[in-house]
Amino acid sequence: INVKGKVKFSNVNYYYNNEEYILKRISCIINPGERVVIVGANGSGKSTFINLIPRLMDPIKGNVYIDDQNIKKIDIKSLRENIALVSQDVILFDTSIMKNISIANPKASKAQIIDACKKADAHNFIIKLKKSYNTITGDRGLNLSGGERQKISIARALIKRPKILLLDEATSALDNKSESKVNNLLGTFDERTTIIIVAHRLATILEAKRIIYFDNHTIVGDGDHETLLKNNLHYKNHFLSVYNK
């Protein structure tokens, strides 16, 4: 499929046992090339929102669309070829760092993979390992630290060149310096790439042109930080309670 990157949620609900809501009546449109930051308290449904886009789960009610096409009607392999997901819980395979990254784009050259690792701030730690890029990561990446796993996952997303990039607390295990490098890196993506970021870090929120704010499993705010702080009591209370301690 030729994806432009528009993402639309239409009255989406996700719940367990008909009563334990994770998402309630979610409707929003994210346009091609837009960069959106998802904010909200833990457990408000942000990760579920992200995971519905590549169909890691499906809505109980309502629909998700890519370019106005119901994703349930798109071949799942074709769908996921256009999406890269970097999550807090990185999944790596029990093989070399090089192979873990090239899985996203088997046609990528070694030079392209190394370049992606440099951009993701991963190259310096990799070359210090005994076997460098041939180092085996271990099952689920257990031979590496959380921050190292996240950097490899970001490099893997880079090498894929997706139309839709999903970052779910993707820099949570990084120090401030590495996170800053990764945030700067997002600016190097093709401007037509739709980027959706679940974030807690203040700098990411303040820089966002558009924030979608979740509370109690639904969307209760949509706008930039200054507008939401001024006009949205839910967002203001959340922001002050989290960041003004």
C-alpha cells in the first residue's frame, strides 16, 4: 500500500470483560507529516492508543483508519511495513546487533546501519563491545542495558524509513544528553513522516506543536501546551501536579 500517513480514530473503545475500559470513545485525526505528543497519567490508555495503529490489538468497538482506509481491511504485513514502533519495552532477538537492526530493512547496507546507529547515539557503545556489531544481544536483549536496547530500537526504526513512526516512552531509559540527541534526530526524519510520541519528559511536551491529552481513558484535550494550560483544567491540574513538585 502507498501510505501517506493520515491516522484516524473513529469512536474507538477498548476494554476487558465489558467493563474495564482502557479506551473510551476515542475520535481524532492526525494528518500526514504531523508530529503529535500524547500526554496523560499512567494507565490512561496512551500505550493502547499507540498499539492499535499497527494492529497489535484491535478495537472492541469503533475503527482505526490509515489514509481513510480501515486498517482491518489492509494486509497486516503491508500495514506494518509502513509503521515503526519504538516502545519502552524493547523486543530484541537472540542474534547480533547488526541482524537485530537489519530486520527492519534487509536491503540496508552495513554503512547505512552504522550511520543509523550514530544518529541514534548507539554507535559509540557498540564499538566498545568485544564483538562490536556482531555482539549477540541475548534473548530480549538481556545482554544490554535498558538504554542500550532503546538506542538499538531507535536505530532500527531509522533504517526502516517508515511513513508512521510511533514512539511509546521510547527514551525513558536514556540519560538527558542521549534523549536530547534522539529528540534532535526526529527533526531529520522526512517531513512527510507522521510521528506520534507518548511522552512524560517536560522538554518534549513544551516543544510540541500539538498535544493530545488523555484522562480517564479518553481524550479530554487537544492543542499546544500554552493553549491547554490556559483553557483546559484537566491538563492544567495534571501538568501542575506532575511538573511543579
